[in-house]
Amino acid sequence: MSLADIKSRIAQAEAAVDRIGQTHLIAVSKIQPNERVEAVLNDGHRSFGENRVQEAAGKWPAFRETYSGIELHLLGPLQTNKARQAMELFDVIHTLDRPKLAGKVATLKDELGKCPDLFIQINTGEEPQKAGIPPGEADAFINHCKELGLPIIGLMCIPPVDEEAALHFALLAKIAARNGLDNLSMGMSADFEKAITFGATHIRVGSAIFGERVYEDA
């Protein structure tokens, strides 16, 4: 699979539901060797996703010195004590998921005079081990974040691996629509085409672009 292959599949999925050009492809570069990331940069792609603030901080400042126009997305859980570093490094954060973090981001927004665009993570499967606001609390939390003056642009979800993803994509789209949010961060390597049919605006594709991740032995 290549970046061109993925873009072709995105275009076909968009055409099937008359949504041509409406999907933002985030190349998930976590744990990927720098040479693989550089190859994708050299192909002209500029939107990338990382799961850990620390890993991104060690990788992307150098790439940004060489390549212009990079847009960096934080896709993994954000610890409150890493919020300042994340807000200085990332252009978009997809994992705003609790009132304490929202309050911290609001305070830092005023201090820094800027704030990344924000997605609220919804735990659509209500899985205890997974981050995110439960669907039943989503409306109140979205309103709370708006009252704090945060730039909420959409919602994000990661469906349970053992459930039909379409049900979760449909639920996320429903919550977003009733709260006036236009962007949906949903769909990964295995299901991004299905996500597009349910209105995904941002899809997160890693291994299908870069190849399987190589984890170092502990």
C-alpha cells in the first residue's frame, strides 16, 4: 500500500457519497522510523498524527526546519502536565476528554495567546479502559468547553475493536450535528472508507501508509 493508493481509495469512497474533496488525511507517524516519515514528506504530504507529546517533540521540530507547511495532530491521550508543551507543538488536538484538561487548556490559551483547534473525544463504546466523554455527557461537556472559549471544531472517536464501527460513526455524527459541530475525526486504516460514508472529515491512517510499525524490544 502507498500514499497514492490510500488517496485513490479516499477519492472513490468520497465519490460514492458525493463528498469529493471533503476528507483530510492524517498520516499517523507514531513509532515510525524517521526515514519512512521523510519518504511521505517527500511525496508532498504535510498532515501527520502522533500519539505522544514526547515522541513528537523529538521528531517534528527538525522536520519543520526542512519542510514547510507541516500540520501536526495529537491523537493520543493528553496528560494535564503535558498540555503546555502540546499546545506549543501541535496544530490540532483530537483528545480533549475531561473538564480538568479543558480548564487547563483554557488557562494556557490565555497565557500563550493561541490555542490549537480542538476535537472532543467521545467514548462511544463506553469502554472503561478508553479515554473520552461518555455519549450521555457529551452535550454538557461540549457546551462547557464552548463557554470556556475553546476552539472546538469537532468530535473524535475510536470504536471498540469487537463491535461494528458503523454504529459508532453514526452515533458520533449524530452528537456532532445536534451540537453544531462540522468535523468528525473517525476512521483508521481498516475502516476509513466506511467512516467517510458516515461523514468523516478527518481520517487517521498509519500502517496502511507507512507499513507495520517496528517496536523496539524493551
